[in-house]
Amino acid sequence: MKNGESRRRLIAGLEDSLGKAIMSALSEHDVVEIMLNPDGQLFIERVGIGMKPSGEITPHDAQIIMGKVAHALGTEITSDKPIISGELPIGGHRFEGLLPPIVGKPSFTIRKKASLLIPLSKYVEDGVITEAQATVIRDAVASRKNILVSGGTGTGKTTLTNAIIAEMVSVAPNHRLVILEDTAEIQCTARNAVILHTSDTVDMQRLLKSTMRLRPDRIIVGEVRDGAALTLLKAWNTGHPGGIATVHSDTAFTVLTRLEQLVAEVSQQPMPHVIADAVDLIVSIERSAAHGRIVRDIISVSGYRDGVYDLHSAISPQFLNKNSNDRQGTLHVA
């Protein structure tokens, strides 16, 4: 009881220090990110609106906020340890805080945990994807194809991944899903699901090795960002098809190169054949000032022969080339 009361007081103190503006933003479904710049300007990003200034926070108050966050996370932030990173005890939102000397004045970003599951039908309705693209994704899910969702920072990779996972649950409600994340962002309504998180002592590669003993039907990774990519690819290739993962890549045509770079962190041997065998579909989402978020390309990976990945548009039968405006030809690997 005493520990419970202490926890409630800690959270109440954190909520009070964050203030009404931030707490209100954290309760709004369309908020994506809350950012405090070193100059004290607070910006809030909302879906479909972008980043807008939303008031100011003094350096003193910002440092108090980070101190409360550090206390809640059981750590500390000082000039000697000027970075704090972790999940807030309020809603599980991701917090990244910085203090001088690595920044001029206190600065932090809160990446809001997604609370609204947007179905693929809504993506079509909003013009983010076409009906043909949605059909390709649904067919890939039903056929247990392995899907990579690619995009740059803030393009909505995780939100789109959540929509695709919802399709998995709809098509195969009895499948056992094992979900691996660094940060709790994946939403899953499956009856049979296990969600694993990395820690300071257990990395993604170790989680993936454990996953193979958990009897998964589909393996889902929030973001592939290191040598664990090779373990995931091998898992997808050895009797666990139908998974999905996100990869940070600005275009669909650089995703496989990015995977090669990640695999090279743990293997001196090139693994293009392993990559081509494991990855079936690349869904590339991007954000532009003119159109907002949009799925630009959906690419089918057919194999790897003679130093070339065989890539086709999943919407039409044409070959693709990363260096061609009309996207004719094939993607050659350097």
C-alpha cells in the first residue's frame, strides 16, 4: 500500500510539472509529438496539421520536468549524465530529454504512444493509400507474405503497421503473434499475442532468439535498426512467414540496401539471398508538405540473381529501378 501511494504521488507530481498544455495534448488522439526547443518554445505535432507553436516553458520548469521523469524512471539526469530516455509512467509515452552541456538549455521530446487504431479503410478514405494498394496489402497478409514498412522519421510507419496488424487479426484470428519492440507502440487486438520489450540488458537480437521458442505463427518487430535484422530474416525464412517489421528508409528503393548495412553489423558475408528470400513486400510511406502522408510505392521482391534484386511494382507488372523516373528496369546492388 505504501509503495502504491508513493507511486501515485510521484505520477501526480509529474503531471503537475508537465502542466496543463502538455497533459491536455497527451490526452488528444491526433497528437503525435510534443517538442520543447532549447529556446523555450513548445511545439506540438498533430496528424494532418503538422508542427505548430504551443506556448513556452522556462529552462527552470523544463529541468524540473526532466528531474521528475528521471525520478519516475529510477535514474538521474545531470550535467555529467545529460541524457534521459525512457517511457513515461503516464500513458507509456516515449520521453527523450537533454541538458547542457550537450544542448544550450533544457530540451525534450515526448513521442506520444498511439491511442487511435486507424484501419486500412480509413487510409483509403483519407487518400493515404489507394484501393488497389489496400487490396495488395490485404492479399499479402492473407497469403502470409513478409512485409517491410519503410519511411523516414515521422512518416507514420508504426501507425500503418498497426493497421496491417489489424488485418492479420481479422484474416487469421487464431494465429499466435509475437511482437518485439524497443518502445511500446504496437497495437494488437489478437487473442493470442505475446509482447516483448528490449531493456538495458536484453537487446532485440536476444529477444528474437527467445521468440523462436515461443511458438509464434507471425513475428512482428516494431523497428529493425541493428544487426538483429539478420536474426529476423532467418526467422522469417525458417517456418515463420507472414510477419511485419518497420525499417527507417526514405524510399522503397533503399530498404534492401539498408537491410544489407544492418546485416553487415553481425556478418562479414553479404546476405542478399537471405534478404530476398525473407522479404516479400515493401510498403513505403512518406510525408510531404503538399500531400501529407501517402503510401508512395508497394514493391514485390521476387528474388536475387546475378547481383540484382528482382523488384516489381505490386500494383502493375513493371520492373523497377531506383535511378529511373519512369521506374523501368531492375534494381542493381552496388
